[in-house]
Amino acid sequence: MVRNDGRILDAARVRTFVEPFAKDRYGAGHGLGLALVRRIVEVHHGRLELAANPDGGLTATVVLPELES
């Protein structure tokens, strides 16, 4: 899990963070990082969970399946 601080984020905007090079109507955007993380996690049959923190910022959690021995 990785957590940062920052401005308060709208949940609908958080969902776009896994889209590469997306920009909103004001020109603010993001790059490729979370799109790559999501794809790597999917290849390993896991999931990426993104959640806006109530006090601002974002929490990103990677959930991977347990390995069989």
C-alpha cells in the first residue's frame, strides 16, 4: 500500500488515473505510471485498488494472490 497527501480527489476522477496520459477539462492530467502498475498487477492475476483519502491524496493498494508451494 502507498499513501500520499494532496488535494481532495473526486472518486470519479480517481477511476481515470489508470488511463494513460488522460487529461481533464482543465488540462490537468497524469502519465503512464498507474496504467503500467495496473497492467503488471493484472498479468500476475492481482488487482490494483485506488481510493481517494478523505483528508486529501490517494491510497494505492496492490493485491496479489498467494503463491502455491
